[in-house]
Amino acid sequence: MKQAFAFVCAALLLTACGGGGSSKIQEWEYKTVMADLSYHGGDWGNSDFMLSDDTLAVLGEEGWELVTSYEMVHTVFPNFGASAYVTGIRTNTRTFQVRFIFKRPLTAENKKKREQEAAAKAAKADSLKAAAEQAAIQDSIKAAEKAAGKVK
């Protein structure tokens, strides 16, 4: 009886914890969409961030869902003493961009595509590095030849 009870408890524990190797961890891919501030006639109080409904619809059709968003701010100098612009002390920061983070399940097709893009980017970087090294070698040869010419 104790063995049967222990077996049932172990089976329930494995099932509750996702044991048994049947569950796979979901992989995600992420996309950052940046919406820049557009202001009207130099009036920062009358501003908005342009991310159209059409853009959001396309993202939704592609399977992207919004995870979070955050503001990018920069420091601006307060305009002390210019009564035409400021009455009293105001905040010293201004939002210039909003960033939206989206995610969607990573499919095998998208994973392969990302790997191919990463390989192409690495190959391009290697090519640029080789070209820079070759240019440095040529410069060294020219400098050595020039120095040898002065010695003679």
C-alpha cells in the first residue's frame, strides 16, 4: 500500500512539474519598434508618437504581441527667466521616443532564417576585417619602402 501511494505521489509530482520530458520550453523571438516624437510647430506640449494602426495590424498578422513599452528621455535645459516660455520651474526631461517590445513564438523556419542572417553578417564582418588587415599590410610595406629609400 505504501509503495502504491509513493508511486502515485511521484507520478503527480512529475506531472505537476512538467516532468517526463514531454514538455518543451517555448522559444521566442523579439522585435523592437521605435516611435519617434513628432511635434507640431515647435510646440512640445502638442506632440504625439506616430505608430499607425496599419503598422500595428501588420505586426499582429505576423504573430507579434506587445510585451512592454518604455520611454526614451533626454535632459533639456530649463528656461529660467524667460517668461515668454516658462512660468515657474518645470521638469528638466523630455520624451523623444517610445520603444515597443514585441514577441512571437520562434518557429523552426524563423530560427533557420535568423541563423542564415547571422552567418551572412559574420561573413561580411570577416571580409571587412580581412580587407582592413590587407590595407594595413600595404601601408606598412609602403612605409618600409619609403624608409629604405631614405636610408640609401
